[in-house]
Amino acid sequence: MTGLILYTNPMSRGRVARWMLEEVGVPYEAVIVAFGRNRAPDYLALNPMGKLPTLTHGKTVVTEAAAICAYLADAFPQAGLAPPPAERGAYYRWLFFAAGPVEAATTNKSFGFQLPEGGGRMAGYGSYEATLDALEYAVSQTDYIAGDRFTAADVYVGSQIGFGLQFGSMEKRPAFERYWARLGDRPACVKAKAIDDALMPARPAS
């Protein structure tokens, strides 16, 4: 066994980590953490923020979905999900751009938060429009975010775009839809989605 344990919930960003694990293709255990249970002392000992997901690999603990993607790519190089170190400029650039400015901009948009006049100079993302323009540029240059082959950065960036298009926090720009179309049918993505969808709580009958 690989010693990988994913603490997750199907209604969380744990979906990103599960997709990455399926891309890696090694055995892992998934522990479903109910909301509320993520504030229990034993879980907070792993992740003091009480957020999901958390990944443990032996004695190593990794939190934050983008970090989990990067960690797994390095921990299992046989999966070929990270470029060689000398070629990781775009890989790191857009992976962390999605984890920082994109996450902040789309979250604020979802909650209707507007930056005050001149606030874009202080906010890490500048503005929602500028962030999406930069992301559109990134996904329009090559088939994948870091070049001509799929990497762990595509799992994270693709998840952000896929969720954004699904839930309306991101404009349905043609470049985003084309990029997501290249990723959403990947076998690992389809498998991960099916697993998490099956774990979703049943909706009450109407």
C-alpha cells in the first residue's frame, strides 16, 4: 500500500484532490469527513483550519488542494504529472495563480463583494475582470496550462474553471469552455466525479 489517506467530503474541494489521486493511479484510502466532524479535535490536529481536503502520506500531512496536487506529482514521478524542474515556470505560475488570485476573485464575486475605489492596488487579484483576462490568456496559448502535455496544474486550474462554469462564479468565455472540454472527459476525471457523486447526500423527494 502507498500509505495515502485522503480526508474529504464530496461537497468540498476534496473533489480536486480525488481527481489528482485518480490521475496518479496509485491506491489510496478515502475517509469521508462529515461537516461538523471537521471541527473535532482529532481532525483539527491534522488540519488546524478544519478545512477539507487533507492528505496524509505516511507521516507527511498536506493541506490545500493546489499543494496536494503539486505534492502528489512530485511524490509519484512515474505518473508524469509535473514537467522537469528546469521547465516548471508556467507550471508553477498558473498553478499558484489559480490558487491565489482566481480563488479570491471568484469567491468574492460569488458573495457579491466589491473592492472599494482603488482597492485593486492592494488586493492580490487586482480585479475580477483582470484576473479572468489573465486566466483566459493562460488557457489560450497551448492545449494545457504548462505546455503541450497534461500536468497536475491542469487538475487544479481545470477544477477552478469547471466549478466556475458550473456554479456561475466564472464567465462562460469560449476559451474556458474549450479548455474544460479537453479535461472533463479524461478517464480519471470521470471516475473521480462518479465516486464523489455517488457519495452525495440523497435529495429529499419533491
